[in-house]
Amino acid sequence: MCPSARAFRPPPPFAFLCPPRGWGMSRRDATAAPAPSRPRRPTGGPALIVARLASAVSPRPVLLVGCAILCLACTVYYLWRIPIPIEVGYNEPWNAWHALRWAHGLTLYPDPADLIIQNYPPLSFVLIGSLARLGADPVLVGRILSLLAVPVVAAAAFSVVRDLGGSRPAAALAALWWCTALLAGFSTYVGMNDPSVLTVAIMAVGFALFVRADARGRTGSAGLAVMVVAGFFKHNVVTLPVTAVIWMATTRGRRAVPPIVLAVLAAAGGLILCRVIWGPSFVDQMTMPRDMSWARAFASLETPPWPAFALALVGLIPARRERPARLILILMATAVPVFLLQRSGEGVSKNAQLELVFAAAVGLGWASDRLVDRAGGSRRAGRLIALAFAAIFAKEAWSFAAGPFPLPLSSTFRADIAGRETVLAAEIERVRAMPATTVCWQMMVCVRAGQPFLYDPFGVHSFQVTGRWSRERIDAAVAARGLVFVDIDPRVAWPRR
């Protein structure tokens, strides 16, 4: 074997036995430029900074930064909108009226012969009505509580992912993506006087307490108790407690019976207490029939956060034998049929998605650790996962751009809102001078004018479509009460984009 010519200085006597460099090569090959050497790793200065930044860029941190920017921009919009007295949605005056009924000492659940309905549990009205007794504006209080509920749910999602073994970046992704999805896509519920987001916040805190207790081998009774209380704010937020019950029943066996029985007894005790306080009207109002249609449910399938949901499943299904992944899969599997069932009801809107979004946030956050690991092991997988993260962010960015959030930057839009406030003030003064049998088609005007709640358009419509009341009976009830329907300037409501 001949050593390389480079290794001998001076060459030994037998160097002539070694072929010279370039031996066996054509003249063209021998004179060609040498192969480029591997670039040296930067050792300092700007080159090192650029290299480190390039190596640090990965899909998850980029998604985190993008979500944080969108959250900040949306929050500025909500803080600007909250003090404006214009009606954001139909639910705002409806909820304010019932809170004011509690504040004025009237019964919270009306007689079945009345032309109004109240099919919500009492605690949200008791809370806001009690603050209204102290002089607070019930609409403003409800809006503030709804906005504050968003970071509360985010904190609960962060806690759940951490207690299930997720990293801090994974938990941060769950929290920030929840905030982004809610703030950018639910402008008709976030920052609005409605208990939906508030109820999800209380329920999510209870679920987080349950998951933490379960991870530490405890029963989780405190978390179940909080979820029972949340059910008396709004009763259709059921995905999280059902998930907790299924999890206990499948993992604990007989040890799951005592906490489940205690939770059921607590819920039953609360219902009995409500029946004692408000009488038969409570049962009648809470069991009011509603028109249901599966076509309505499946027609809304394009709106939920399916990209995030699907990407979460990509990371969860391979890990389905692990305990945390099984719990999250149960949560996600429960959220889908609950969403479809609720969305099939008439008058139910995007609030049916709230628990579905929470389940997707927790699943996406926890699964992101597995997705990042998979991306590091394969260049192709890394590209696909990066594209999936980009698609998720693009969906939320589109919701932001298509929503009302950029509008306040326009002086024309701000002038329009100021004009609507002027119209609202004039209409309130006009209705305030009318008799107490006045009914406003834009209900916020009657609420602000101090008129009593005598006619619920959606409730009366439900009476008719479910066969509870005939059209003749409705007309007779309206005539017997001497109700006067007043046309209101449509500019008193928030503009629809």
C-alpha cells in the first residue's frame, strides 16, 4: 500500500512507487478546479447571529409569535368596542333584561303564559344582576366578563397540557392558539354580554383541576365540583364533564363511583334548590322544546377548526397507547357529537363550537411535541408539518382580515359608529316617553329606555314552530296585553360586515 504523497516530506526513496497526483485522470480533469470545501462554521460576529437565528426558526415558534401578534391586535379591537353602547348581537339585550329582572326583585323565570322565555340556568343573571343592583351597567359587565374569560380558558389549556406531560412550548401553543381562534373568529361572542365564554372558562378551570388531580393519583372531586357550578351558568357546556366521567369510568373502575355519585348528587341538589326558589316555572322554562334539524348541524361543518383538529390527530393517534393521549382523544371524540347535537337546535350559533375549539387547542398543543420530534427526524415530514402549521395560522389570519378588526383604523368607520351612537341616544329618548307596553324590534333600545320585557321574538317564534302555541293564541295574548310594536332605526345596531 502506498502512502499519500502529502504524508512524506521529504519523500522516501520508494516514493517513485506511488502514482503522482492526478495519475489516471485526463488533462481536463487534472486542471479542473478543486472540489469546493465544506464552508467553515461561523465563529463570531454577525455571521454567528444569523446562523443561530436560522437554526432556531421552526414551525412552532413561528406559529406562537404569529398567534401572539393576532391576539394583541384583536384585544385592542375588543377594548375599543366594549364601552360603545351599540347592540353587538341579539343576545346582549336578552341577557341584560333577565339580569335586570333579578336586580329589580322580579322572578327570574316567567310564567308559561307570558310571551317571554328564560331557558338558561340562573347563576349568570344572579351574578350580573347583583352587580347591577350596585349601579353597574349589566351590558358592560357582561362584556368585560366575556373578554376576561378568554385568557382564563387559555390558562386552563396551558395547565392541562403541562399536567399531561407536554413541554412549555406545547402548553403555550395550546393557550395562544385558543386565544387566537376565539378572538379572531368569535367576535359575536367574545366581549359580548353573553354567558357562553364565561361558562366555558369556569368549566375549563374545573377540568384543569380534575386533570391535575388525576395526574397525581387523586380523585379530582374539587374539579368535578367546579364543573357542576359551571353548569348552573349555562347548561349546554357538557363536553368537559362528560370527558371526565368517561375517563374515570374507564381508568379507575369501582374507585370512580364515589366522586361521580357525589357530582351527580350536587347537580341534583342544585336543581332541587332552583325548583324550590322559582317553582314550576323553572322546570317549564328549562325544558322548553326547541326545533331541531340535523341538516342545520351538517350545514355548519365548514366553520369549526378542522385543520387544527386534524393536525392534532396526526400527533395523537400514533401515541394512542399513552395515557395522556387517550384522555385527549376522548375529549376530542366527545366534542364532535356534542357540537353537532347543539348546532342542530334552532337559534344556536357559533357558541356550539367553544368546547370543540378548546379540545382542538389542547390536542394541538400536546401533539406539537410529537410533531416537532417527527419533523426533526425526516426532512420530508418536517416540510409537511411546517405546511400544516402555516395552514393553521393562515386560517386564523384570514378570520382576522375578514372580521371587523381592521375597521377601526378607518376614519369613515369610526365616524359611522359615532353617528350610530347619536341615533341610539335619540331612539332611547323617544321610546322612554312611550307607555310601558312598548315593544322594540331592536331590543337594546327598550332595555336602555327602561321598558319592561314583555315580548321575546325568538321565544314566540319557538312557541309556534314547536306547536306549543298557535298563531291565534299568540295574537290574542298580544292584544290582551295591549302591546305596541315600535319600529326602530336599524342604525342602532352594530354594522354587519
